[in-house]
Amino acid sequence: MNPPFVEDLTNKANKVSVPWISWFQFATGGGKVSQPAVGGSPFTYHNTTIFKQQAILSVNAISNLQVSRDNSTFYTLSTTLGTPVTLFPGDYLKITYGGSAPTLTIIPI
């Protein structure tokens, strides 16, 4: 979705116009909590938004949890299930697990 450049950013009431609000919500995830599908292990989640996020894992035995800024060098975290991991824009979270996939909850902050 491209920005609505043909529309003014603000309307006649000096409020942000509806097309721009829709675009900002699309671009930022609208501040909505999401639960992306976790693929096969190891699974890497990428924060593609412009905001920090908190990632919370639940319902499984995680054998390794790592974070990276470049998707190349990963640093192992010593966290437990249910403990939020803060991801900055562009960060990667690699989840290694056994058995069924865990539930990943992403909360924009």
C-alpha cells in the first residue's frame, strides 16, 4: 500500500485525513496485537515496522531464543516463556523449539 500522496495530510478541520490514517495504520500495524504463524524450527521473526515491539512466547519448550540486528550474528537470550523480549525496528528473533510450534504474540509499543 502506497502513501496517499494525492490527498492532503490534513483535512479542512485541520485533522489528519482518513486516507492518511488508513495508510499509517497499515504501515505501523495500527498498534494491534498480532500472533504470526510460527514456521518450522528454527523460525526467525523480523520486526518490519517502524516501532518497537514486545514478543512473548508461550505453550512450548523453547530450546534456544536468540536476537539479531543483522540476521547474521545472533545473541542467545536467557529468558523464559511468557517473558517479553523487546525488538527494535529491524531486529530479528530466532526461535528454536522441539515438538509443536509455540504461540508468538507481538505487541507494538
